[in-house]
Amino acid sequence: MTAPGVDPSTPVVSQVVAEHSSQTQHPRRRDLSGLRYLAKRFLTYVVIAFISVLASFILPRLIPGNPAEQMIQSIIAKTGQYPSPYARAQIYERYGNPDENLLIAFVRYCWQVLNGDFGLSVQYFPVPVADQIATGLPWTLYLALVSTVLGWVIGTLLGARLGWKPGGLLDTVLTPLSMFFSSIPAFWLGLLLVWYLSYRNGWLPNQGAYNEALGSPDLTNPIFLLSALYYSIL
């Protein structure tokens, strides 16, 4: 329906009428488009997760040798005896049998991952990998949160300041510097900072999350909190 005296055949009026009709007569289409978008995003995440699991299953098998044989050789070197058949079966079950069918091994691997069983750590044997992840995950989330908040606050304040007075001294200095550092890969810039600030000058610790001499983490201890902040600068 159009206003009196308005020709609905004109291009502009036709476009307005069509848009109004699409907005008022097809609310279900908008709902379905949102559901389709969510479905596509969910499918994308599922595919990425599957590729990640597949890569974590295949890549270790492309490396010469295998963890099971390395563990058996380590036991022989420490005890001077070859492991019993039962012990070998347990090792192969935890670290993978090189002679097992790959399809069956992959299905079992996926089932273990879905149940939160990531096996035992080779480096920290016999500590489960899930325990290693649980130990490092809080510190990873802490660093991600702190770096995101600081980056947002500093970037917003500096961006607002530079935008308020473009062409000033601060803009002349910071803009080229930010462009220069943004062109350097983050991991390489991080290594350079660790080398210069830690290994060369010893101003900051080169690794760790806090001073381990303080014992286990204690969020109620101000000394521990200061140590964690100091260690998280880099």
C-alpha cells in the first residue's frame, strides 16, 4: 500500500516497497538465515576440530621411531631386562602399537579424546597429558586475558589520542613505530625481547610463571601475586 498521489511504478518507490515487504512479510526467513549462519559456523568448528585430531594422530607417526619402542628401550637401559609381554602390551596400549591397523587405531584414539583421555606424557612419564593440560591451562587463560585487556586499553587510549590530534609529535613518532613492529612476526619479536631483556641483560626472567621458590600458587599471598605479575611482563 502506497500513499495517495505516489506512483508505485517508479524505481525508488518500488525499491522501498520491496524492502518494506521483505521486512514485514518474511520474518521467518530472517530467523532461518540466522540459523543457517550458526549451522555453518558450527560445521566449520567441527571440521577444524576433526582436522586437528587427525593431524595430532598422523604427525607423530610420520616421525622416525615411536614412543612405545622408546619407552621399552628406556626400561631396558634402566633395568637391564626386557619388559614382560604384559608390560609391553600395556606400553603399546598407552603409546600405540606400530603394527596396529591405522583405521582401528584412529577410531580408538578419537574415542579416547572424546572421553578426555589423552594418554601419558612421554616427557613427564607417567603423568597423564590431561593433568599437564590442567596445570598449564589456567596460566594460558591468564596470559590471554591480561594481554587482551592491556592491548585493548592501550590501543584504544593511544588511538583516541592520535585521532584527536593527528600530525602531532606523538603521531609522528608512534605511527611509524607501530607500523614497524606490526610488520614483525609476533613470535620472532617475542624471542628478540626474551634474548635482550633476559639472556643478555638479566632484567626479566626468561621462563616460568612465578618464582618456584615460593612453593605452590597462593592467590592470597601478595608476594606470590607480585611474582606472577613480574614473570608475566614478557
